[in-house]
Amino acid sequence: MKKLLAMTAVAALTLSANAFAQEGKAVYDKACQICHSMGVAGAPKAHDAAAWEPRLAQGMDTLVSTVKTGKGAMPPGGMCTDCTDEDYKNAIDFMSK
């Protein structure tokens, strides 16, 4: 019975985490802005549509994969330790407009 309750709790937490994706600006403010506000180490600046255009052309799944594995000076996951793929998509969407 305890095992079933634990499994149910984990499933509920997983669903709630996925149901409540973080807003793009919130993710940017806590994890992305330190580099993307100034273009540190070649990071495309936030709200520089021209800089983001060739990256967006690669597709959102490719961009999320790049964030998750890291690139250049950006560590795996960027600076977000609790982000889901949806959170990363929201942050990219926020920064690219």
C-alpha cells in the first residue's frame, strides 16, 4: 500500500510540474538574462530578432536540445536547474521576439 501511495504521489507531482510550465520571462529573469542580456560569449541577445532568426530556423526541438546539452560557454541546461522542455521553449520564445 505504501508503495502505491508513493507512486501516486510521484505521478501527481510529475503531472502538476508539466501542467504548470514556467513563463518565458520568469525563466529568462532567473536563468538566462545574465548572458542573453549582453550577448556574453556569443549568446544571442534577448529581443534581437535578427540574431535569433537563424537559430529559430533550426526548429524549436533542436534549440531545446542545444540548451539541454549546452553549447560553448552555456552549460547543460543553461542556468536553469528546474526547467522542463516546455520552460525552455517558453524562454526561447520570450527571448527571440
